[in-house]
Amino acid sequence: MSLIKNLLLEARAAAQALIELTTGPHIRLGVTGLSRAGKTIFITALIEHLTKATSPALRGKKNLLPVFRVHADGRLIGGMLEPQPDDAVPRFVYEDHVAALTGPKGRPGERHWPQSTRRISELRLCLVFDQRIGRRPGHQSLTIDIVDYPGEWLLDLPLLGKSFGQWSREAFSASANAARAPLSAKWRALAASTDPRAKANEELARREAELFTNYLRACRADEYHFSSLPPGRFLMPGDLEGSPALTFVPLAVEEGEIYPPDSFAAMMERRYEAYKTHVVTPFFRDHFARLDRQIVLVDALAALNAGPAAMRDLETALTDVLAAFRVGRGNLLSALFRPKIDKILFAAAKADHLHHTSHDRLEAILRHLTKRAIARVETVGAEVDVIALAAVRATREGMVGAPDEPTLEAVIGTPLEGERIGDEIFDGQAEAAIYPGELPIDPEAVFRDGPRIEPNEIDYRFVRFRPPVPVRAEDDSLLPPPHIRLDRALQFLLGDRLG
């Protein structure tokens, strides 16, 4: 039965790919990442730069995207938003996000980061450009459908290959480890008293699902910052919030044992299978299977703040993410019969929270997090890269130090209200120069338990900053926000399709 279902999924994805091939040069770019990794900010910054790169206010400023060759070479003619491609998918509200980042006109003091991604959305962008000399002359175009979706949903794709019993055993095992056990204690206590053979009970299902969801939410808190927390819709329900579809929990069921149809275990298994059929499979079929390129944003700094257990859990999550991708080099046949993602970019977000001297170390940590999974992906021909970036740069760099003491390399910006370093709590209004510390040279050091710092070394701690004060051109138009390596990301994801 599963083989037939997979063939049907393949056929539907292939039919959609064929339709898209007939509309001209086209890329579906997936943008994902776990909670608060900066997906919304990345897409907003991408659109701001690509739609304004050739505006009169920026004419001649090729250094804004120096690594993005089509712009640096002067071949980018323009970028424009086009009508929403899918009538059944919400539009990415780019204009609202720009307003949040910049504040109402004349009131930049009210600027704030946009609301995080909570459901899938799309936006279509068309780039017009000139081919390089030696190729077919004249203007060319590339249509880019940007698909924004929560990374938590991506972690659900491995469930398609797992039985209810397998998922239950893995969930119980993860919840009982030393770092998670205190957070899952209430749910595990109730689960231990539950008889899987007892008659199905809706009130018990609701109570257990509530405690299980509370446990997952606690794992995501800044203090712990765990990442591997399926089922993803329990934390990012989208339009399923409050739905009975999310009222199921793992149970201590025996392998191979058959439970009565009216039992609690049978009800939980039915709902688990319904979740896969009606929630996970449509996402795979209608969106994920159609992607050509993918960027996965990673908030490694938050995991570093939380400690080695969070870093190890992030490594597990990223391994599961890469295992979910259907990768391989794209060509006409693969586009028609087995759509594949042929380029994946892992990006350590919020690089502006560090001095540039630590950016290479941040990249090394992310590469270490993903090295096992990347090795498997590269064997089937997919191209994978890892970078540290800030799609919107909220800080600038400077030096700080007291008289008669060594100066330190710092970042300067406006910390969010409530952020703190030691006894100092920031009010969200005044700028501060902050020395975040240095990341270790050895990336494996951040995964080891024990004291974080050695004698005579300085600990690292990262605070969150408000968006930068917007800058307007002479014609009063908003300039694109400053960034770190956004151009490198664009070149990797799109450059080969732009002449």
C-alpha cells in the first residue's frame, strides 16, 4: 500500500513539475529553519535587495551585493513582485514585514522584528537580467517562487517511514534523557499510569496531549533550546491549532502486539496515522516535493547559549532535516519524474551578534553540526554549502576597554528590552558596545559537557538586538538593510541560473 501511495505522490509532483517547466525558467526556493532562526527576515531582506538593487537611489552601488555576480557585473536589470502563484497558499506579507523592521514612517523608534513564521506562505519574484557575453543576447528572466515554511514541519517528514510504536519508543527515550527528564516528568507520570488496552477515553487523550505539548514547549525555551521536537505541528500548528488532529500522544506499546479496536492504544495509533496522512503527506506532496533549492537557517548562537546538550540536540535535528530532503542533481528527466533539491545552503544566522573575527569559527561549528548528514547528501550529487550570515545586520563593530586594560573587539547595537549581561538589564532604547567573547577554535569543544571556560578565558554570551535604524535615500525611499554575506547566499542559490 505504501508503494502505491509513494508512486501517486511521485506522479503528482511530476505533473506539477511539467506544468512549471512550460512557463519558462523557474526556481522554487524553500526557506526554512527552526523557530526564531530568521526565516521571515531573510526573505524580507532578499526581496528588498533584489527589487531595489537597480533603483535610481542605488544606481552605481554595486558593492551592496559584491559576490552576487549578476548585480556586481551590472547585468541585473530589475526585480519585481508578481501575483501569488498558488491560490490556496497564503501570500508572504512582505510589505508588513518591512514596516515592522523600519517602523512607521517618521517613527523608527517603533521598529521591531517581524512575527515568526507560523504557517506556510509564498511569494513570486521575477528577475530580469542580461546574459554574459558569448551567450544568447538580449534580456532574460528567471521566476523565483519563494516558499516559507516552519522547520518544525520538516522534522515531521521522517514520521512517514515510522510506525506508531517506533515513534513512541523514540519519543519516550528522548524525553527520559538527563536534560529533558525534568521537563517531561508530568507527562511521563501520566503516561506511566495509562493502560494502552483500556477503553478509548477522549478526556484522557486531551490531558495527555496537553502535557506532552507543554513538555515540547518547555524544551524550546531559551534556557534549553532543544531542536528535535516532532511532531512539528504540536509547536507550529498553523491552521490546525485546537484541532483534534493534534490530540494524540506516544504510548508504551509492545512491538507487534495487536490492541482491541476500541482501546486507547488503537485510538492513538489511528490518530497518529491520520496525522501522517492528512497533515504530513499533503505538505510533502504539495510543497516540499516541488522544491528545487533550499536554505536552512540555523540559530546556532541560541543553542551555544544553552550549552552542550542543546548543541547535540541541534545536531540531531539537522541530521533529520537533511535525511528528509529528496536530493540529487536536477535535470529535465529528474524534474519530470522525480523532482529533487540539487542545492542546499545551511546558514548560521545572526552573525552580526559576533565580531567578524569569529565568523569563520561560527561556520566551522555549523559545518561540524552537519558533517555526517552532508557526507550522505553529497554522495548522491547534491551541492551543499555552509555560511555564517546576517540577512539584516543589526550591529556595527568597534573596540571597547577600560583605561590601562586591553581593548576588545565588540559589536555595537541596541539590545532588545529585557536582554541582560550579568547584572545589567537593557531597556531596548540605548545603544551598547558588547564584547560577546570568542568562539573556540576547535568546533568540537561546544559539544563537550563540563565547565564552559578554562581559567583565564572569557565566556561567550550573545544578546539579541533591535533592527537597525532605517536609512533613507535622497528621494526619501528606504534603502535595503545592511547585511553580512546575503550576497554569497544569493550567488550560491541563484547564481548558476542567472547567466
